[in-house]
Amino acid sequence: MTKFRAACIQVNAGGDVAANLAAAGMLAREARAAGADLVLLPENVAVMDFDRASLVAKSATEEKHPAAAAFRALARETGLWVHGGSIHVRLEDGRLANRTLLYDPKGNRVAQYDKIHMFDVDLGNGEVYRESATFHPGSGTALVDLPWGRLGLTICYDLRFPHLYRALAKAGADFLAVPAAFTRTTGKAHWHVLLRARAIETGCYVFAPAQCGEHPGGRQTYGHALIVSPWGEVLEDAGESPGVILAEIDPAQVAEARRKVPALSHDRPFAEARR
């Protein structure tokens, strides 16, 4: 199978949509110049804003969203496969979808995915998140065929639900995308181990572009965009500053990892424990 180069972008997005998209586009072009074939952007790449009213005001329907137009133009200009991380798409019920859009090198939109799992948590010390108050959860998985294999789409908090990744792998995923804006609190404790676990459990490459630094409203994200091998090795780590990481991806390594540990074929029925 053909090898390719994947790039994950790490940004520190703020409240200015145009500036955020320009910064992400610049890094994507840098990735292309370094030989990337596929570039993946992080969650909330167009805007990071903790104020709900401001967030809704800066969203748009997909047809009118400036990020969708920017991704399309970027793909056409660079010849890259462009994974748009996630953007906030306005829905009819007044809530937003946290949506991934994927474009081929001709600028055709070939896939979308709406984040399924809502980050409703209380982390202590006043750090509280209620995504369900603003976002409408997705209800279906998404896979897309790339020239090198099949990519499964997920977003951030989905990472904590391993059955989603197992389902994607069993449906043929070779690679898993996990664009994120992981909090600094949870990132320090869980980011690396969860991403490595998802790779090991599925025998997939994991691509995890990320937000980093401090954002409007005092929100802090962890950074450390990662590319992880099917054996669970961290191939590249972006650290805590904006930038680009690239790695050569060998799809044959997916089959090799699964040959060594064919866990995806070892499921057995079992009776569930009662409460």
C-alpha cells in the first residue's frame, strides 16, 4: 500500500474568525511545503469563545460559513486533502452542530461528521463545561475513503468512548481523526494515554490536531497535537505552541499491528452484569 505524509496543525484560536482561519491556512501551507498529502486542523479552528452568545453570533449555516469556503479554497490551492477540524454550524433549532468537514484536493466536500458526545463536566475549582446547552449532538458515525485507506471521523470528547472507535475500526477504518480542544486540566492527566489506547485497541493510526494556550474567557487548552502509530507509539508531538507536525504514514503497519494482535476478531458474546 502507498505511503503518505499526514500533518496535524496546532493553533491558539481566539475570537476573530478571519484571523483564526488565516493562521490555520498559513500552517497548512507550511505543511504542504514540507510534503504533506493530508492536513488535519483542530476542533473549533474558526473560533474559540467561552461566551455562548458570542459563539452563536459567530456561527453560520454550513452554506454561509466562512470556514467552509476557506477549506474549499485551501484544498484547491494546495492540492491537499483538508480535514477541517471542527466548526460551529448553525441549525434550525437554534443550537449548533460541532461539525467536521473533509475536502478532497479539488475542493469537493466528501464527508461530514457531527460530534456525538457532549462535554458536560465539572472539573473542580469552578471549571465547568456544558456543551449540550449550545450544541446538538450528532447521531451517526462517519468514514471516508482516502487514496491510502479509510479514515474514521471523531471529535475531542468522543475520545473517551472506546466503543465508537472499535465500531469505526470494524467498519474498515485504518486511520482515526481526533481534532480536539482538550482542557489543560484533563489533557495533562489523560490526553496521551487515551490517544495511545485508541490506537492500540484498534490497530489504527491516530491523528489528533489540537488547540493550545489561553483563549477568550480564560479557557486553557493543552496542546500536544499527536500522531500515533497502530502499535501505540507517539510518532510526533507538537508540544504546547502553535505549529505543524508531520509523519510518514505506512498503511501496511495497520495490517501488521492487527496481525500481531488480532483483537478486532476476538470479540465474544457475554452476559452483562446486573446493577
